[in-house]
Amino acid sequence: MKAFLILEDGTVFEGTHIGAEKEIISEIVFNTSMAGYLEVLTDPSYAGQAVCMTYPLIGNYGVCMEDMESRQPWPDGFIVRELSRIPSNFRCDKTIQEFLTENGVPGIAGIDTRALTKILREKGTMNGMITTNENYDLQSILPRLKAYTTGKVVEKVTCESKYTVKGSQTLEENGPISGSAVYTGEKEKKPTLVRELNGKNKKVALLDLGTKKNIAQSLAQRGCDVTVYPALTSAEEILADRPDGIMLSNGPGDPKECESVIREIKKLYDSDVPIFAICLGHQLMALATGADTFKMKYGHRGGNHPVKDLKTGRVYITSQNHGYVVDMDRLDPKVATPAFVNVNDGTCEGLSYTGKNIFTVQYHPEACPGPQDSGYLFDRFIQMMEVEKNA
């Protein structure tokens, strides 16, 4: 079946329909990762967007449900050059075509994704429509495309009620499994090795703004008991549980749409509990403390973005997924100072808060399938909680 991708500048791509049979309007973005397409599809930060994968062959290792980063795929649509229909991998549970269809995600294959990416880089991110209607009326569609906004998508992706991921250093043959049953619904496998924990587990409150599974898992593997809270939870409720530290997760949409969340984060900032924030959480903490954010031309989405630590001069390769960024020119140094910058374009990639046990990053230290260069930030957060507790 034919399918069409129509951009708000009037550009039309013709390809082949994949996934669910429905028409969508969404913000069109591109991701440069060569692998990890399932993790991209199940990243809640893509809610309200349709994702173009720049790597030319997608789906060659199929879908392994254990690798999902949340309970379902979140993009409105999926755009690829070629979709592999015969995956080859011993862990494969189903094809990506089956996965898209079962979860109601439409898409288009067979288009020139390189040409599409060049348009988005030159003109900036824009809205578009994926349709199978060969008799589409371009003049009636374009106003609809220009009017589309992602809206308040954080409420759409957050958990319905709070739950806990118990910390452990229980290992199995394939690595740590802490927290896996909470997210996948599967029974935990029998461990083959147990290491003793030193002392009592740290209690971490994770505010779910659209969190990826591996954030809680990364903390649980380091011996933290993680309580995950819905995005609209009050600061008073979180602080009443007396956490040793607070994490603000990644998430979708324009950070300025999260007015009520920003107000609660300001209370968390004032509490003096150690805080570590990632991606959207990083942006919301900046807004809560008087800084500003702006929308980037086409954002950072992929697994190969170089980030420089301004304190050490070391460069890390990071996984990123964001279309908004903190404006470093609007920072008050009495509140926060830049800690990391993007090597490619000099944009803000992290902040250190003056006189506070708070640091935030724009990139993803919990990256799956990687790179894992910046996973040490979780250890830094745990050390920060240790120091605060012993003070």
C-alpha cells in the first residue's frame, strides 16, 4: 500500500505503508542512532513526535520485549528507508512490523530519509502528516500541519500511581536484573550470585516525567530503593517519604508547558535534599530557579553526541533526545553555572547549582543500548547522598 509523508513546507515523500493503518499529524524529528530502534520507540520522550531513523536498515534484529524502555511505544509515527521483514537474532520475539501494528503506530518506508533529514537540518524541525490517502488535498492539509502542537504530553506518559523498585546487587549470567519484574511483568530469574550490600539501601524518589526503565534500574543496581512518583505529585508528598535523594527524569514536550510541575520542583530545590535531574528534569529545574529554555532548530537525537566536562576538560560520547535547551546566557551564577557543554554546537548539557547538592544533565547517562561513558553520574549522585547523610 502506498503511503505519503507531507511536510508543512509542502514537501511530499511517497513510500510504502508500514505498521498500523491510520493517518497521523505529528512533529517530525530524526534520530541518528545505528542501533537501539526499540529503545527509541519505547522512549516516552518521543510522545507527540514521529521519528525518522537515519540509519538505512531498521528492524534487522527484530524486537526483544525485554529491551523495552517503557510499557509501550510512544511516537505517533515511524519513518525508515528500509524495514527488515526477516529479522535474525536469537533474542527476537517478533518483527518490528508486528510490533508497530499491534501497538497502533503507523509509519512509512521506502522514502529518502537522507533527503528528509537534510530538509529538517536546513529548515528546522517541522510538522508533517503520514497518510495512505492517495487523493489528499495539500491545500487543506497544510493549515492543519501548521496548527499542530505536541501539547502537555507529560501527563500522557507518566505512571498512574507510585510504585517501588527495590534495590539489589543480585546478578545473573546476563548481568544485573534489579527492578526488571516491575517493568516487564516477568518473573525474576533465579540469581546465580548475590553480593552483600554495605549498610541500608538509599531511598531515592524518582519523579516520572516520562522516565525510561533504565533510570530506576541503574539506581537499583547500585543498591538504591527507588520510589517512582507520577509527574503531578506534590513536593510535600515526596518529601514526606523522607528520601535520601530525588531524581527528575527525562520526558517529552516543551518544558514551559509544565507549569504545575515547575512549581513543585522549586519546592524540592528549596528542601536541600540532593537532586540529580536528566533531560526534561534538567530543563524544569532550570525554569524553576529563574533560568530560561528555548527550542532548538532540529535538536539532538542519537547515540554519538560529544559532551565536554568544563571542570576536567574530558569529553564523553553520549546518547541524547531533546529539542529544547537551557539558555546559558540567562543563567544567574549565584544560582547555577554550566558544567557540561555540547562539543558540536556549544549548547548547555549540564548545570551545577551553587551552594546546593544539585546537578543536572541534558543527556542520558542511563543510555540503552549505550554509550555508557557517563554512567558514573549515578555513582556521583549516590556519593552525594552519602555525604549529605553523614553531614
